[in-house]
Amino acid sequence: MSAEQVLAASNSTEGAIVAARTSNYEGFAISLWGRFPVLVFLNHVVHGRSVPVGKITMERPLCGTYFCNFWFRYEIVCEENPFVSTSEKWGVNEEIDKRYWGKFKAFKEYVNTFNLAEFDYTALAKSNYVFMRWQRDALINHMADLENFPFSRFYYVCLTKTTGDIEAYYYDENSALHHTIDVKLIS
């Protein structure tokens, strides 16, 4: 099942709220720097083409600026983009995937089957959850030192369809940064 099919199946779920075209979220990020407001924008269709991109705005002095804005690309977990990452694409292994996906309560029912070749991604698409990975694509702020930007890896993400809530956990093997995002759909 492709990402487009996941979105179609997700939108057919009665009472579901899914980022099909554009959705705005607000909430908080929690990290070693403290708790601060964050806005997330998800867009699935750009200029008539399916382009899964989003933007995060963090309202805290990071990177020498007041607003820390960056675009990210995302992928939805589906048959084409399974729970288990390929090390070439994401730089993680099955153990890391299991540890990070396992942070989501919604993942508990998949913990013993997520790594099987016969995993039922059609049933996952019809569930109340959309699992994703978000990876920074481009900074919006002008920065002299892009390589030292703290969010160079990616987030493990879970969207609850019926509420529109998103929970995300940042992963970076070279960082002690423990960063989470918890946002709610606003439009």
C-alpha cells in the first residue's frame, strides 16, 4: 500500500482527521532547553503533485534567531516505507526502530509483528493511527553554521486520526538531545 493509498484509506475511516492536503498543528516541544511553543504545518499536495512536506517553527532562541524554522520531508509507514528502516536511508537498525516506535502506546499491538515480511499494512492504514518519519530538509532561517544545527536527524511520529494529535520523538545517535513534540490539530 502506497502513502497515497494510506491517506485515502485513512480518510475513509469514519470520523478520522488526517493530513491529506494541509493541516496546522500547535503545541509544545520538550527538550534539554525546556518546554517551548511549536507550530507544525503538514502539506501533502503541492502544486497538484503529491509531495509530503512539512514545516516546524520553534519559538525559542535556537540557532541565534528567535524563530527556528525548518522544512522537513516525511514518509508514512506503509508497505513501501515499512516500520523497519533501511540503514542506507535512515542510518538506524531494527533495534533502534523498535525502541523508538515502542515509545508510542499505539505501537504496542505491533511490537511483535512490525518486523515480519507479512506485516498487514492494509490493516494498519485502516487503524486509528498514522506512523511517519520526519527528516529536516531545509532551514528557513539564514544560518552561517548549518551543520551544527541540532536537528540533523529525524523524528519518529504517530498521528491519531480521530483527534488529529501528533506525538514525535527525535532521534540522533550522536546527541544527548532528548526532544519530543506534542501538537494538536488547529486547522
